Amino acid sequence: MTSDICKVISVARIKKHKNLFLNYKNLNQFPLELLKDEGLQYLERLFMKRNSLTTLPENLAQKLPNLIELYLHSNNIVMVPGTIGALIKLQYLDLSDNALTIVCPEIGRLRSLRHLRLASNQLQFLPPELGNLKELQILDISANHLTSLPETLHLCLSLQILTADQNRLWCLPRQICQLPNLNELSVAGNCLLFLPLDLGRSRELQYIYVDNNIHLSGLPSYLYNKVVGCNGCGSLLQNSEAKLLSFTSGQLSISLPVEVNTAGVAADSVLPLQELTMRVLHELYSKKGEWPLATLLTAALHSV
């Protein structure tokens, strides 16, 4: 550790700084100066991005007890000690782009945590204790080696954005549909075979991205009025293999959204096409009101 870094830390201690920036310092170990004596009791935000750290000290929470935000993006950290769970005020933890193979279960003790970023690591599973994070709003676990998500994830009642792109997921736990505040779900670039039938039932969930899941050939009916990204998903966009469903009555001709063109066939466990049709036409009537509802429904019944 250079004398310049020691000086920066010393000044932060004397002046009781709340923010400390140690990004791009080529650090290969956690600065001992930060852990000296009583540590930095007033420090709230520590930035240590793009260094070469491999571990974190066991007494981190003891020396920096008031940390609210900890940025450790782009290091070489292999493991985080369980003592990190003692950072009871921590709200933002960024461990993206490291070499993590496991996440310690003690992370579930970070009851104030709102943002957790674990993207671009080597994680194969997540601890069920994640469900204890009642205040968690954003979870990014993209670009790992995950084959499943913990069923306890639905207990993260404040979760709004879940990003799990580029993993090896082949299914999602049905409990995920119970997340009351989830607004955006992104699981692009996985190995998904199907989606939970209740996905999209919540009014809060508005954005779903399942692009590049090549084995996914159908979507749950509740997604018909959501913003859905599904490029490169099985036969969803292969119109040559899936007929474009449309309904005609006199001068009226309406097509179902592309997102549900292949939903409801014999191979998919989804709602019947008749119900899908009724929902879409009712939505059109509610928005435009240009055609009598009876005409729209009659067209649907004759066309299914």
C-alpha cells in the first residue's frame, strides 16, 4: 500500500469523512490502515472498484460499523466472510465482476439491504437465506452458472427488479409469481423450457424479458398485455411454423399479439385460445370502443 493511500485514509479518519474513494488503486489486499485502531467509525460509503482484492477482512463490520454502501465491483474476490452479516446498516452491496463461487448464508442478516449486485461471478447456487432480505429492491445475478433460483425468493417482499440473464436456468420457481412489488423480470439467455403459468398475474409486473431461451415455445396467458421481450425463443417468432391467429367478422379483422401466437396449443399447459381471444378483444374494446362488444365477442367465438 502506497503512502498516498495511507494519507488519504488518515485524512478521512481525522476529518470523519463519510465517503472514501479507493477505486483504481491496484490494491491486492484490503488496506490495513482502514482497520487500524477503531477503524473509520463515521464512514458510510466505501468505493473500492477495479482493484485486485481477493478477500475481505473478518473484522470489516467491527471496524466500519456504519457502512451504508460498499462498492467492490471488478476485483478478484473469491469468498466473502460470514461476518459481513454484521453490517446491519448496509443498503447497497456491489460484488459484480469478481470470482465468487458461493454466497455465504449470513448475507441474509443484512436486513437493511436494498440493492444487491452479484453479476459476472461463478455462482452455481444462491443461499435460501436471501429470502430474509425483506427490504431488497434490486437483485442482479446475471452472468453466473445458476441452474435454479431459491424458492424463498418470494419472501423478498420489496423486490422490484430481478435480473438473472445469462445463466443456466431451465425453470423458475412458481413462488416467484407471489412477489407483490416485482415490476421487471429479466431472464434472457438461459435454458428455460417453460414459465410459471401465473407469471404476469400481478398487476405490478409489467416488463418481462425472456429473449434467447431457444427451448421456450410458449408464454403464459397473463403476459398478453405486458411488455415482453422474446426474440430468439423457440418457435415464438417463427411465423412459418406457427399460424398467425386472427379473427374476422364482416369488416372487422383482429390479430392476437405475437407474444401469444403459439400459446394454447396442445403442447402448452396454458389457458384455452377462446379465453385468450376474449381477453384481447375485451382489451381492444375498452381502449377504442369503436366496435360493439357483442360484435367483437361473436367474431372471437366463430373464429376459435
